[in-house]
Amino acid sequence: MFIRLREEAEDVLREALSSLSLPTTDLGIEEPPENVPAVLASSVAFRLAGERGAPPPQVASEVASEIDLAESDYLEEVSTQGPYLNFMPSEAYYADTLEAAGERGYGRLPAQDESVVIEHTSANPTGPVHVGRARNPIVGDAISRTLDLAGYDVARHYYVNDAGRQIALFTWAYETFAESDLPAPERDRADYDLVRYYRKGNSFLETANDEAREEAEAEIEALMQGLEAGETEAYERVSRVVDRVLGGMQTSLNRLPATFEEFVKETRFMRDGSTEAIVARLEDSSYAEREEGAWQLDLAEWDIEKPFVFLRSDGTSLYTTRDLAHHEWKFANFDRAITVLGEDQKLHASQLEAALEILSNDPDRLTSTFYSWVNLPEGGMSTREGTGVDLDDLLDEATARAREEVEDRLDSRIRDDDLDESDLSRIARQVGIGAVRYDIVAKQPTKAITFEWDRALDFEAQSAPYVQYVHARACGILAEAGRLEGSERDPFAALESMPGTGEDGRAESSVDTEAIDALDTSEERALLETIARFPAVVETAAENLTPHTIATYTREVAEAFNAFYRECPVLDAPEELKESRLALVAAARHTVANALWCLGVAAPESM
RNA sequence: GGGCGUGUGGCCUAGCGGAUAAGGCGAGAGGUUCCUAACCUCUCGAUCCCGGGUUCAAAUCCCGGCACGCCCGCCA
């Protein structure tokens, strides 16, 4: 609704300015501050004051009186407040918002007819996923969902490093060391089991004498040569380690949940010959040069000082070389590619982009988006060194603390809905994991996060449970009125449905969306205005790849709902008003549920 | 040393050219015979890192500092 309202405001303003022979290049459309009783405003008058030779407030009223709202459906009135033009919406705006948000799939934008592959996480399969890495799946999954809701055809890929030096080292260590030399695994799972060999291998190479180290290096080197040559035996040796560790890591990621359409292995681009072909094409390019036996690209034209080595002097390819083949493959199969990367990858990403351009690809089809680290107060996290908090531990702790909260609240609970054991587990999981995800996705990815248990697991205030609670309250009211729809009727079939939201199917609500007139309190209007903005919020978040703005929005809806909840009784209202308010509650519920869905946070029907 | 990013009340965070800088945590005071108090209301608290500049208008843009993070490998 808001998107169309904004378009109408732009149209009428542009026409008014044209008829006054004023420039229409910058309309100055903006959202006014809270205390201004308008949904949209313009500050054009400031810019035109010089040209008109009149003070801004006077220009504003001249423009305002030139504006014609006769053709406009959603604009009711234009007024001025000093230099500002303020736009008020019509009854139709509120009525159509109530109707649109009455749909379970409210917020979904028209299909874009554009396929997008989003690569995220892609952590090296060397050991359990730790919290330092957790920002990648959480942000990546939220971006995927947001793009899906915004109408794109989304595929999520995890790019598996099964060809690098670290992996060869890992495989060698796994084949070399005996279990009896290792500490007990932290969990009975493949990633926790095997990471011990990885750590052992690394520490061995750091401390071994020259002779032993050279011997080990030779074995690792031989394995890498085997992979480069596409030998099946080398591939199978590596796969034995990689597949098992990756399987364990997936178990962690699935808890978030972060799932993928495809796990794309690096070796695929060695075995099919495409990496070799890339090397040949790059060698032919005018940017290529040979330096001590290795091949590199001079990227000075792209303001990149460091030459980009794409072939080692021993003839093996590098990660980035294979990634070039990988990206050409993405371009062949999708319209656009998005990659979510840690900030340490920035240089690599710009080199990749330049090299893709040298290979005659359109670099605009690739967008890389970066996030900063999640660090511990005492420093960074590392799989190799075994420092850091495992994602599993964080999720376990989050769920346990959430469970305590639910149990503590059981006694003082007013609502008589008899939560049983399975409800307790469900709520603990939804709230605990939701809180972790929300805490991470709500922040601008450019800002570094210092991980602190108490802050990450605060269930009050600006947190997932605050928003989830609003959803549960709305569901409580709807259930009481017999209007709770079945959640399994998931409109978002493209990506998997949220865990734990499936309840028994109930009849679709039949709310009276025409009784908008009954909703005349400021709280009801403010809630509708907030709900109306949701599609615009999705659009902007998808365009800019900024899911944190959706988190900010969920808080705004939640606050507006709580104000409404406080001032406007629903079930005890007179019949006609009750119907209208039930429609509003359903609209708010869909908005909150779908916004949370974008973030990958569960929307509980009770808690 | 060079490059990229970040600096907002004691702490965390939103805002990133326009109307008195918006919330949370914290501290203090209230609110439940009434749809879930994981809630709400009120009070306290900010030279938006520092110094210049551009603009009618700067937390927001530009330049110069300072602090912190990340990168600068024939690693990924």
C-alpha cells in the first residue's frame, strides 16, 4: 500500500511542480518524524526557495495549492507545516491495507522473473561451526528469504572447499594419526570427531623437526597434485573426510535453520576441466605475466596493487582460480549471483570481480556483501586453534535458558491454555534459537560484534521474544474468537516452512474488511499505517541486501500492536467493532509472522 | 607503511542531507478483579570520536587527525 501511496505522492508533486515550471529532479519525498500527523512529506520547498525568490514556507504553500488530488486513490489531503508538505492518506488507503494484510501471504511482492543464486556460509569443512562464523548463515539465510519474499527465484548454495591446502593437510592428518593420540571429542559427531585430526596435523607441522615436516609436506603436496590432475583416488580420499565433516556441520546449521539447495564442491571445477580452461584463457590475456614460474594478473587498472596469482609454479591452481570457474558456472545457470562473505574476503572479492571482467563476464551480475566478525571479549575464534564458542553450545544454552523462562512464567500465567511438555520444548526452541538469530541479524553487518552470553540471550526488550510475544498475543485473540488460520497453509513454498509453526489446520478467517470506519482510534490508525509499510520494507531490504532493516521494522509493528492492545479491547467490543478489530489483529499477525519469517525467526502461536 | 570498514547518553543499538537525534539495557516511580505483565506508562541520562570545510540545512557529504576491526601469502 505504502509503495503505491508513495508513487501517487511523487506523481502529484511532479505535476504540480511542472505546472509551476519548477524542476522535478529532486522531489524530497521522505517519511516525517513521529509527532507529525502525516504518512509522507516533502522538503522540496527548501530547494526551490532560491529559484522562486521566496522563503521556503511560502513556496510550500504555493506548491500545495497547485497539487491536485482528484486522480489519487490513496491521498486525501496535502497540508503545509512551515516549509514542509505533508500528505494524509485516504480511507481507501487504510481499507486496502486491512484487506491486503488479511491475506496470509501479505508482503510478498510480484514475481520478478529473475533467478538469483545466493552463496553463503561456505565455511571450510574442517570442524564444528563456531559462533564467529554464525553470522554468515544467519545473515545469508535472512537475505535469501527476503529476496524470495520480494519475488525473486532464489537458490541457496554452499561452496565446499574440498581442494585446498588445508583440506589436503586435514586428509593427510586423518590418515596418519591414531585415535589414541587425540583428546576425547567434545560431541559424538563427525565434525567434532574429525576436527581433532585437523588440529593435531596443524600442531604437528608447527612443532615437528625439519625432516618430519618435509616428509609430511611431500605427502600433502602429492595429494594436491592428485586433485589437480582430477585423479579419482585423490578425490575419494579427500571426500572421506570432507563429506563426513560437512554432514556434521549441516546438523548444526539445520538447527538455525539454514539449509541449502545445493552443496557445490570445488573439485567439481577441477574434474570437469573448467579450471584448466580458465587458466589457459587467463594466460592469453594481456594482463597475464609470469613471475618466478607462477602465473599472475596485473590488476593495477582496477586499482588493485597486489598481483593476483592464478597458477602456482608447480602447476596447481589456487582457490581463487577455481572460484572463477565456479562463478562462470553460476552465470551460466542464474541471472544474478550474490555472495555473503566475511570482511577478510574483500580483497579476494575485488580480485575475483576484476578477473571475471578480464574473462569477458559482466561483473555487475555478481554482488558481494560483507559482514564483520563475531569475536569473544578475549579475542577471535579459530577452528584450527580450537578457540571459540561452538554454535551447538550456543543453541543448547539458548534453548535451556528459554526453557527456564517458560517454566518460571508458568505459575503466574493468566491464560488458561494448559501447555504440555511438547509445548514447553517447542517454545524453548523457538524462543531460544529465535533470540540468537535475531540478536545477530538485527545489527548492521558492517559492525563487529563482541559475543557476550547475557546480551545474546536477553529475552526482554529489543529481542526476538518481544516480537514473538506480539504474534502469540495476536494468535491468542484470534483463537479465542475461533479465527486462527492453520499455519501449515504456508504461502512460502519456495523455501522451507518455519519449524514448529505447524499446528492443526483451522478454517480461514472471514473477517469483515469493509468496516474500516469503525477503526478510528489513533492506536488503530497507527498500527494500520505501520502494517501498510511492510511491502515497502521488504522491497528496500531486498534491494539493498539489508535484512537488519526488517528486524527494526518488526519492533515498530510490535510497539504499534502493543499500544493497540493496551487501548483497544477486541473480544469485549461491540459486535461490529469487534469484527473490525479482529480483522486488524489478523492483519498484524500476518505482518509480524511474515517479517519474522524473513529473518528466519519462528512465530509461535502461544508462548 | 598502504587499502577497506566502524566510532551515536555509563553499556548496546537504529537513523546515514532536512521538522525538538529514536529505542533497549541500567537506575528510580507506577500499572494486572479486564483479550498472555517475555507487556505498558512516567522520570533520569547525548558538545552524535576530535578539528576544519561544503550547504538555506550535517550524526548523515568532503578533507585532515585519533581509536578500534579486517586485509595487504605461489592460504582459503
